[in-house]
Amino acid sequence: ADSSVPVVLCFAAKSQRGSRFPLSVCLISVFFSPFFGCAGCSVMSGFDDPGVFFSDSFGGEPAVDDGQQVKKSQLKKRFREFLRQYREGTDRTGFTFKYRDELKRHYNLGEFWIEVDMEDLASFDEDLADSLYKQPAEHLQLLVEAAQEVADEVTRPRPAGEEMLQDIQVMLRSSANPASIRSLKSDQMSRLVKIPGIIIAATAVRAKATKISLQCRGCRNIMSNIPVRPGLEGYAMPRKCNTEQMGRPKCPLDPYFIIPDKCKCVDFQTLKLQESPDAVPHGELPRHMQLYCDRYLCDKVVPGNRVAIMGIYSIKKMGKTSSKGRDRVGVGIRSAYVRVVGIQVDTEGAGRSVLGAVTPQEEEEFRRLAAMPNIYETIAKSIAPSIYGSSDIKKAISCLLF
């Protein structure tokens, strides 16, 4: 009779089909008797603890792997140290910072690119070069970002009106032995490869978007600066508009269209590479490989040039098939191509191109000659000096040379 009877209301979440969070209320009466003593109090201690429990039905954003981010930051730091600190020369002749000076010289000339030798990277850090060989698609972007930061440092202060830093393109070259087109298999997919051959076809230079802006036809909502992956892979347009506004009709299916004026584009070109005649087995036809070049790699070669290509062995979606119906045979089949990151033109031997054979010393000499006020007469007098007179004919030949 002396026992108190407290009443506790418990809200228990009961899972029932067809309802989201139905609640059932149960009434619990707890009698504290002298038999239980303080044990009853210990049983009910913490019953009103405000715990919060939730369930994410939509999954949300994928969790960012901190370890992966730390590894990328470390690789980017090592790439930056390589571009800053790699030097050539000896104590007697003096040291020169190869890539740092080259970045500054090219940027001042309005050429926003740099060519990195894989042997130099391997001598600086062998693990860094190995990671670039095995995962070039991810690590080449880190090298580009490191080159951007180094270029920003060495070109400050920039002239008025040119304060914004331009995008730097990183090209790769290597003196390693190349592999034939026939040796490229599926285990080398997404890896850095070097293949020789002859260019047999080249398309015109066209524009490819690197960042696009989309607008919805229904609600006029704009999605800006959507990155597009490099290479021949396109961008899959969203089928539905995610914008929901009260009082507006629902947007139709496939509502987005591209705004050309707000897209950022670069030049690109596709080439066709054929096996070298000495690499084709007896009695077989030469094989071909499609190449994708962009920015400063465009118009670097013409059909007929013997080249060695450094690139990323990639895949793309095949063209539309003529078969109708849902059960198409080639749904998972992809065709291979090479995303070019470096071109070495073979200039030795008969019939080879001399494109790109100008050394920096010859370039400086050409610039010095171009600055001379009487360069026209100097070139005219240098043509057939053993023939006296005929200055008008020699000047005409000089004009035809350029």
C-alpha cells in the first residue's frame, strides 16, 4: 500500500508495411515494492535518455576515402617537387632547372605546354613514374595541377590584362622500346603505352567541350560548369529535371539542351595509325589504331609521317548497330583507341619528316635574323651567290621561300 505507482508512456516504433513511421503507444505500470528496493530504480535508470536514431533511405553522397585523398595529395606534392627541383648539369658547367625554366619560357612565348621525359621522372622518383605508367588517367591530372601551380609561381607578376593563369597541357615522352599494335591486349587497358607506326589519315581540327552548361526547357534552370571527361567518350544528358517548384507544371522527359555560348571548348583531332611495314608478319595485313589528340597535339603530324605515340590505351562506345530490338548482341562490347599524350616524329632516314627538328639555339638564331632591318636583302644575296646580278629574280625566289 505504501508503494508508489508511476506511469510511463513509451513510444515504440513499430515497422508496418504501407506506412513510413507508425507509432503505437503502450502503457506500462511499474510497481516498486519493498521486495525490489533500489533495484527497481536501477532498472528504470536511463529510460528517458534522448538517443537519436535515423535511417538514410536514399544512400546520400558516397563517402570520401580519406586515405585515397591523402595519397593523391602526396603524389601531387611529389610532382610539384619534381617540376621545381629537377636540374641538369654538373658543378663545373653549372646547374639549370630544366622544367621550371621551360615552363617560364613557354608561358612567356604564349605556349602553354610542357613536355616531361619519363626517364627524368624515373631518376627523380621511380615509384612516381611507375604510378604514372599504371594509372595515367588519374595521375596525369595530378601532374597537370602541379604544373599549373609551378607556372603560377614562376610567371608572377604577370602583365596587366593577363592576370588569369592559362591551362597548362602536359605532354609525355620516353626513350623506352615501343610495343607493336598487335601486342596491345585487354590487360593493358587504361595504361600508358608507346606504339610506333605511320600516320595514314587525319581529320580536320574540331572543337570538343571540356565544360558544358545545360538549361531546362521547362523551368529554364541552368546547370553550369559540368566537366566532360577527355577522350572520345561523350556526356550522358540527364533524362529528368531535378528542380521542383510549387505551382509549376512538371518538366517533360529529356528537358535539357546545351548552351553553346557558355561552354568551354578545346581543339581536337583524330588520327589513324598504321603498323610499320617492318612490324607486319609475313602474309598478313597491317593493323590500324585510332588516335585522339587535343590542344597543342593537333596538326603536329600529317599523313605519311613515321611517329612514336605515347598515349593512354582507352575504350569507347561502338557506333549504333542496325539491329532492332532489345536483345542486342554487342551491348557490352567497346572499341579501343589511344588518347595521345605525346608524339615523337621520326626525323632520321630517307623520307622522314623534319617537323620539330629545330633546336632552341637555332630558334634563337632565327629570332635574331628576323629582327634585322635588312633581312630581305640578306636572304636575296644568299641565293646563288655565284651568279652575278639578277637581284630581282633572287628577291622573287626569296618571297617564294616564305
